[in-house]
Amino acid sequence: MLQQGLRHTRFIFALAVILFLSLAASPQAQAALTTQTGTLPDGATYLIEVPSPWNGTLLLYSHGYVTPGSPNPARDVGDPGTRAFLLANGFALAGSSYAHTGWAIQEALPDQIAVLDVFKASFGPPKRTIAWGHSLGGIITAGLIQRFPDRFDAALPMCGVLSGGVATWNQALDAAFAFKTLLAFGSPLQVTHITSPIANLNLAESILFAAQATPQGRARLALVSALGNTPGWFDAASAEPAENDLASQSANQFKWASQVDFPFAFALRAELEFRAGGNPSWNTGVDYRVQVEHSANLEEVIALYQAAGLSLDDDLETLNAAARVSANPASVQYLEHNIIFNGDIHIPVLTMHTKGDGLVVNQNERAYRHTVDRAGNEKFLRQTFVHRAGHCTFTPAETITALENLLARLNTGHWPELDADVLNTEAAVLGPLNVAPPSFFDFEPTAFLRPFDAFDAKRCAAGHDNRHVPCNAP
């Protein structure tokens, strides 16, 4: 009965959004929306949109990573179709720009709370407030509900960096370390303490392109990709390569590296280190043989090494024997604060991730769930997955479907059926919001290769490190 009611509601909402879109240019529709903008004391700007009538629910949106030097406007939603739908159905939207770009979690958390305060002063307290966001906005969303639990009723982190800051940058270091050790040894390429980000990236890219041109280089690049669990699927408009299509997988991992991941690993890390006052990442104590054995890409690595006539054992020995990277303890503390997770959630949280995400890999979801489970709060968390390549490549229909199910949990106190077939049926009802066929699917990610959460931080601080959580050497 509940599911039938939800589908009926979605049909009505689909009609509402079509009507809203058709009337969006009319003076009556424009008069029904109150837009408020402004600047917070730290220089961040904000955007608030409240429709009339307002249903009492406020959605606080956290946007993703903005490259330093790029425009940084305030954003209150991820895409125009989702915005139109939500406003047509009475939801208020709000969000800030954050005071700075880059790994701006330090600024984003208080800036987003400041937007809530502005909203309350201008429009009154919402009946309920839902945090949501994409990518870096996903980790900010999870950070908001952890640090300010009394301000939110539910959360929807999408394609989020939910392994936390320390684990994410440690895993990036593993891939960069393997790349330099196996393909750029003796070169001036810097994996930490990057002094000239653009020149460093250019050097990394030149070595990358040369490696991709040979079977031996492609095998070693597969190992680099395996240490980051980079998927062999890049284009959202293309089908996932078959398991035995190693050429396509390798080519797609090359695209992730050259177009997306290397700029973070070999250039944008400098922005993080500047914030943190030094390098916050380490690989002391890491056994790279164990790492690759647990990678989702292990079979690809073995096959490409065999085809290239290389010894995987020899390269893993080379990695394990190489001089390691230690972190600056104060910088680790900065990244722990900005932010790692403790699993302490007491409101409904629904996450969503694409399978073929090579920037924020789907294993982030496994890391977050593990932390929540360790804290004993698993009843508050549910996770959904979309069978598509790309970072945050959800359709508006998939986004709305996830939100509707989160609202159903709030309304009833019980999680609705989140089976992929049910979700796809619900998304299909949303008609024009399906810019691609709905593609929810039932999926279990493999383990995140460099986990690090609040439980690990306490154990490492006490000196009780183990093979699963290698701690920084003194």
C-alpha cells in the first residue's frame, strides 16, 4: 500500500514539474518564487529560493570541489531539472559558495550552517531540514550531520568522498607513489611537497602518455590504477566493457588518469598541503602486495602483466622496498578535522553512487557503511547505486527518486523498499526528468584500500597499529 501510494505521488509530481516547466517564463510563476542572495561575514555568498506555497522542507545543498582560480558562485541545487521539480513541489533550496575554493571543508561547514541561520531569520524555522550534496559536497553533507546533528532531519550524500579526507588522500598517494617508483624513478616528479603544480602535472602527464604507448607501460599503469580502484569504465554514454575486454578497460583508466585523477594527485595536492601546513599523507607500513590483492582490478593487473612479459612479483617487491613517505603529524590532524567520520548518525541517511566513478570511487560507500556499522548505527543508513560511468552522472529522475525515498523514511519512520527494480520503476514515472534510462542496480562495492576513520585515528594515536591500518612512522 505504501509503495502504491508513493508511485501515485510520483505521478502527480511528474505532472507538476511538466506544468512548472511550461509556466516558468510567465510572470505568475516568477512572482511565486522568492530569491534571496547575500554575502556571509567571511566572504562566502549564499543563494536561497523559497516557492509559494512552501511545504516547510528546506534542502541545504553542498556543492563539489572548485579548482582554485575558477568561478565560485553560490549554488543551491545540482542541475536545472531537479531545481524546477523541487520548486514546483514546494521545497525551499539553499546553499553557499564557501569562502574559498579547493579542499574547502574547513570553510564549508560553518558557511552552510550560517546559511541555515540566514534562512531562519528571513523565512522562519523549517519544519525539517535535509542536507544533500555532490562529490566534495557529499563529504561536506556527511560532515554537517556529524558535527551539527541537531540542525538536520535527514541527509542525501551523493557520489561523496565518504571514506574521509585522510583515507582519500592516502589512497591517492599510493597510486602516485607507484607511478613514480615504477615509471618515473629518478625523475624530478614530486608526489608530495609539490613546489610547481603545473610543471609537476605536465611532467606526470608526459610520462603517463609514454607509458600508455607500450604493453609494459600499460601493465604498470594498471597496477597504479588498481591501487586506487580506478574503474575501467569512463564514458556515461557507453556500455561497461566486458570483464575480458582488457584493452577498453586500460584505455578508460588512462582517460581517468589523464583527464581527472592526475590533476588532483600531481597538482591540486599542493593546495591541500598549503591548507594543512604540510603533507597529511603517508604510506609507511603499507604492504603493496596486500593492497593489490584486495583491489577490484586484480585480475586485470595479472592479465596485463602476463601479456607484457613482466613479473608482478618483482614490481611489488620494488614498491615494498622503496623509501616511504611520512606525514607531518599536525597536517594529519588538520585533515582528520576536515574531515574523517565516526559513524555517529541518528537521522536517516541515504547515499547514492555510480559504479564507474573514477574520481570518487564507489568503495567510498563501503568505507562509510563500515564506520556506521562499527558505531552501531546501521539502521539509519541505506545505500543505492546506479549502473553508469562517470562522476556524479545521475539523472534528475534518479536524484528525485532517491530523495523521495528518503522523505518516505522521514514520513513513516520506516525505510521503503529500495530494490533496484522498484527504484527504476519509480524513476520511470518522472518522464522528462529521465535524460537517460533509470539505471539503479543492486551492488556491493569491494573494500576501500586505505581505510581511516575516527576509530583508526584513536588506535593509531595509542600506538596500536596493525596491517589493516598502517599508521604514520614517527
